[in-house]
Amino acid sequence: MKILFISLFTAVCLCACEKSPVLDESPVSKMYGDYKLVNIHWSGLPVNFNGDDTARWDLLNEYKYMYGYYEPFHIAKVSVANVIDSRQSGSIVAFNVSIPYPWFTEENGNYVVTSVKYLHQTFRIDNPEPRMTNGYLKYDNENDSKYDLFLANLDNMSVSFDSYKDGKFTVRLYCSLPRVAAGDEKLTTNYMLLEYQKK
């Protein structure tokens, strides 16, 4: 009986000594999870990339039937960022996104859009705040000018959201797109807004 009692006592003590998992109860932890890309709005002149003769501001619908369009890339993940520098403090959050964009070339002064490509990007943000521009990235496009006209004309990117718990965030790109409309084939510069909704 004593052996049974000692065994039970030891088991209870060992269980009590195990560390409880540390839960992240910070406001930003409410944002963690998977998100779906639900809209891409172009703020410049409407564009027609898919050849249906209808110019749109809604780029997601413009991309849907183009070569290279891949919906599994439309899932973004928001999570605790991997620690790179032990001196960093606060809540570092990773916004992991794949940004669809039009692949286009210039031929005899005209722009030709042939497919959709994806820019995979992690925004590492220290203590992100609602209603602020977070994770501002100035894109270094010096090496892309010969190969990718979209990236060559991409200026900057950022993340924003209105609340920690409304289940939405936006990625904003300041870039240039070809209008690809008859008689008006030129690049226009403005904002592309990608809207993500929590799954």
C-alpha cells in the first residue's frame, strides 16, 4: 500500500512540476491565423489584362482565367515571427503573403500582359498598431528592370488593419500597371490594395 501511495504521490508531483504552456494574450495575438485573399483593388485607371475587352479596377476577377493564376497562394498566414535577433523586444508578428501581379513586357512601345506571377513576402512587424502604416518596405528594384517590369516599377509596400480582432488586414503596393486599352497603352502609377479576410 505504501508503494502505491508513494508512486501516486510522485506522479502527482511530477505533473505539478511541468511547465504550463505560456499563452500569448497580447492584443495582437487575436490576429494570428490563416487569411484568404478576397479582393484586389487597383486605384488607377481601369485595366484589361485577360483580353475580354472589359476594363476593371477589380484585379482578382481580371486574373482568374489567366495563365499562372494559383488560388492556394491566396492564403496568408499571420503568426509570431521567427526570432532573428535576440535583442528584439515586443511582439514581432509575421504577415506571410503571396501577392499576385501581372507579368508584362514591352513590345514596340506597347505593353503585353501574358500571365500572373506571385511575389512571396514576409512583413516582420514589431508591435503592429491598428490604423497605422505597418511594415513599410521600400522595394529595391535595381536588379529587376531587365526581367520584370512590374517589379521594376514597384516602389513600396505596407500592411494596415483597423482592429486586432476584426479579422481583416490590407497590403498596399505603390506600383505601375499598363492600362492595355486600345490607343492608350501606357503605365499608370497608383495604389494596389489587397484585402485579406480571416478564414
